[in-house]
Amino acid sequence: MPKIEDIPALPSDAAELLEAVGYLDVADLAGADLHQLHAELVKANEKLQIAETTPSVADLKSWRGELGDEAAAEENFADDDADEAETSESEASEAAPKPSDHQGDLHVIEMEEGVTNFENEQEVIDMLQMSPTAEPLPAALIKENRLAVSDIPEGILLTAWEGELEVNVMNASKPTEAEKREADAKRTGLMTSRIRGFDQADAPDHVVKPLDRGKPKDVVSVSKDLNSGIDPSSRRFVRGVLHPSPGNVKTSAFFTAVVQILLVANLIGIPWMLIHEYRSGVEMMGWVIGLFSGLVVAALCYLFWGLSARCRICSQRQFTPKKCLKNKKAHHIPLIGYIFPTALHALFYKWFYCIYCGTAIRLKK
């Protein structure tokens, strides 16, 4: 069909303006209302500024007058096409079998040799009834995702199938109650069914009952007769948070205290024994070796079991020397430090203050 640009007397800017308002070929211009078209051109030219002057109604009439021969030719071609279509339809109707020939069949598919029509099989019919319906993809979606023709799956025609066909009908399981509840939990927005009025909220029967208290945890609460008859300000009053492994803490405290006592005994006792042996002539070497051996054994036990005790709260090692600020609640003896007093306090009173965080840790339920 001829385009707008094919009109000889039509200027290029006028053709561009006509295309801007949607008139692309001569058929659109031939069937248009000239006054309505002129109003559309005026509005479009005011916004787009395509042509210097908007074409008048007289210009539109002159341009459409030049389309007389071309429009007539188009009508002749259309009539010829209609005649050909009617002829082909009549031939097809004559060639088509009558309903009486096929005993009332709705349609007849001519099958080639070696091709089978499986749509009449009951198993295939059941499968098609349960299968989802394929929907055509919009052209905009294909263009947006840059899909190629090979990416789009090809439809399978069961009316002309070559070879054997394997049908696998699967029943999709319905969603369980748990899945439905999970879907309801993901619902967002305001649920009007749960909105209550002020009168209902102030009703006397609307009372919120507090939850029942469970048993007190052993970590915080002490046993009933543990501190009976003991002054709370006394050191023998067991307090604090229960340690999860009190036996480990007691073992660490014991070897820590032993190694420090033997260290002081070796530093003082070995020189005194050697001086005493020199002055009196009494053999003291056995005592020296025994005292030093005890220190070595105690040091090994301290390395294996004395360094493992940690605080229940801050997880710091309690009996490991560390150069840092200590808590003001920690057990301390001047010139001796923090580790030895903490170990003795844990052994004798079954509780102690953490050296670093100051939390009271008890070793007895």
C-alpha cells in the first residue's frame, strides 16, 4: 500500500506531521475526516514544532484529491481479493466431506503414512485435562529479556506423532495445612478481623492472664538450705552465678595454690638448706632434690589443669597471669596479687569474684 510520502505534492514536513498523528499510508488519509484531522495537526504542530505552518483543510483536500486514481486501484485490488477468497471457500466447501460420510464426526485429520494421532487416546486426554495451559509470550517481554527463537519451547503436536509416545501422568499434591499456615504467616498488611473496638477492650471479661512462673534456674537461685543461718555479709555466704563445671574450677584452684606455695618454699628453703649444710655438715641434698621435684610436678599439673578454669560470664582464664586492669571487687592481697587469693577463696568458701569482670561465681548448688 502506498505511503504518505508517495504523494507528489505533499511537502516533507507535512508528511512527517501526518505520520506523527498516526496517518502512515494513503488509505488512512483517504478515509479521514478533514476537519478532525486539521484539529489534530494543529495540536501536534503546537507541541512538536515540526512544520512552519500547519496544513489547512484546503491543503488536505488537494492532497486527498491526488489519491483518486490510487484509491480506485486499491478498491479494485480489494474486490479481486474478495472474489478469490469466495472462490477458494466455495471450492473448499465442495471438496469437504459431508457429515453423513463420517457419521457425525466434528473434524477429520488426514494422516500421513507412519504418523499417529494420539489425541483420541484416553490416557492422553487425561493428561491434557490435568496439564497447564500454555500462554503466548508478549512481544514486549521477549524484547525486554532478549529471548532468541531457540529459547522459546516448541509446541508438541500429538495429532501427528511419529513413533511411540510415553505418557507420564503425575498428580500434583495439594498444599498441606502446615504450608497454608506458613503462607498465612507471611501475609502482610492490616487484618481487619483482628481489630477491636474500645468498648470491647474495656470490657471486664477481657483480662490478660500472666504467664505461670517456671522453676527458678539453678544458675541464679541457690538451693533451699545452702545459706540457712549464715549472715549474708559473711564470706561463708555462698552467692553468685553457678559455674557449669565447678569441679574443673576447684582442680585448677588447687594446683594453682600448690604451685605458688612450692615456688615460695623453693625460693626460701633451698638456699637455707644449702647454707645449713655448709655450716653444720648435715647432708641436706635429698631435701633439696625432693623440694625441687615437688615444684616441677606441681608446675606440670598447673600447666595441664590449672589454666583451664574460665569465668562463667566473661570467659577469661582465672588463674593465668595477665597484665591488665583488674576489677575492684576481685580478691587481692598486697605484694601477692590476685591469683593466689582467688584460688584460696574458691577452695575454702566455694565461691569467688571474677578477677576481670567482678561477677560472683559460686561452685556449689
